[in-house]
Amino acid sequence: FRIQRHNMQHVHGGLLLPVKACVDFLLLCPPKTGSTALTEMLLQHPGIGSCKSSIGTAEPGYWHQCDDHINKKTLRHYNEMFSNQNGLLFEKSTQYLSSPDAPHNLSKHNKANIKLICVLRDPIERVESFFQHFGTSKQIYKDEKLYEEYSRHPWVQKLSQEQREQFKNDQSRMVVESDWDSVFTLEFVNFLDDNKNNIQDHLGRKWRAKGHMSEIQWQILTSNYAIGLNNWLNVFSKSQFMFINYKKYKQDNLGTVASILEFLSVNMSIIESLKLNQGDDWGKWKLITDEQRRIPDQYRDILRPFYKKSNDYIKHKFDIKLY
């Protein structure tokens, strides 16, 4: 019923109204902030559903696209991804928080009272985690023996051969530096210094306009969360947001989920039987060691002033201390 209701073109006063998206809330979580585990825990609630793909919960990235891609036809396809789902519907894509297009697109084509849940993590810690995870992935997909062993992983077993090859190709094309000296080039360091007080412009796009495509540099720039948050708060009311400190979420999974359910106004009795996400055996694949993962002090000294204004903004506006 829900999907049919949102797919139909409603007639009001003789006018044909546009198709609306069916989601009730979104997770606005950058990469490496625990959004996959959070999604799996929320989906244990019988009154919450999400979009699905052949490999599990999908990250459609729909609202991140340019405005002319979002129309009646693509909205219907988007809604169809939620078919057979009941209750409150949601999805998450890691691009949304930093996307300059997503807030405007969502406000035009969704319900006015949509709720937005955002997990924020210490920006330097998040970049280090990304460096370790995707640097390891790149090594796995470059090495035939490692890839053969990794292909036995339960997550990989869910994929068709075509999907495995597509994922392998995507990972191989990703530009992930092998060390921090390669990330912090002189030009990039100067760019960070020039923009350390900038919490308005989309710095990722500004940097890519110079012809740079490094994924780690992109993650460093989009960890200036205030830029994305300003963009979202220009469109949606602060009352529609729930902000979560990653450290507190990691320390208290159950308490975090309980506070989310309260924010969504859904039954909280599921908390008693909630199965905590224990993660997989990714630890055995840490080809980038914890020592290699840590950003050296000379580069941390560059990042701290770059993030200071953004972190101060978040502390003042949302009472979240990221450091």
C-alpha cells in the first residue's frame, strides 16, 4: 500500500501533482561512521524498512545526483526499491552529507516532515579509518592470491560473478595513496591552509576542479562537516535532525538505537531483543597496519587548524565535541 500510494500521481483541484519519494528518514553518515552496522540494527525493528538490492541493503545515492536526473520515471524506480517493505522507510548513502545537490533534491521531491539522522566522527580519525580500509581493499583486489582467499568471505559469496567483477574494477580504479607523504603534496597543503576558515564552499569540488581525483584528499576535505551541514540547514529545519557523536554510539550501541527510535516515535520494546552488530572478520585483512594508518604529527598539525572552525561550529550549534 505504501509504495502504491507514493507512486501514484495524485489529482488535487484538477492538477496532476508530482510523484513523491516514499522515505520517512535518511541516514546522513559519511564513510567510516558505522552506518552499515546502524542500518542492520535498525532493520531488526518490525516497523522499519529499507531499500534492498541483490547484495543486501543498498546505498542508492539517488539524491546526490544532478537535478535533471530526478523525475517521475526515476522516482518510481527509486520507490520500487522499497517494495514489500513496511512501516517507516529509510535509506543511507555516504555521499549525502557532503553533497551540494542532495538537500535541494530531497526537499523538492519528498515529504516536508522527513527526519534526518547524522553520525559525526572525529574528522582525522575518520580519514585514518578510510585510508586503512580502502587501502587494504585496493591491495586485495590487486593481488590474485589475496583476492582468491577474500572471495570466500560470506559477503563476497552473496555476489554474482558479474557483480564481483564490477566491484573489483571499481576498487581498482579508486585512487588511494599508499602513504601519507603522497597525500599531503605541497599543493594540497597550500590548499588546506588557504581554506582553513572556509565552511561555506564545497571544497571537494573546488579541489577536483584543479584536476585532482585522490580519494583520500577528497575524504579530508569532506570531513570539514560544517560545509555540508550548512547546506542541509539552509533547506531543512534543525528540529528535523538528530545528531549522534560516533564515540558515544560506539560505546553504547543500544542507547544510541533507543534514542533514534524515540526520535522516530516508534515502539522501543525491540531494544530488549536487539542483536548487536559484531562486525565481520575484516580485522584479519588489515594489510594497512595501525601504525601505517596513523597520520604523522607534521600532517596532523596541518589538519587541526583546517578543521578547527568546522569543529567549533559543530560544538556550538549541536553540542557535539569531535576531538
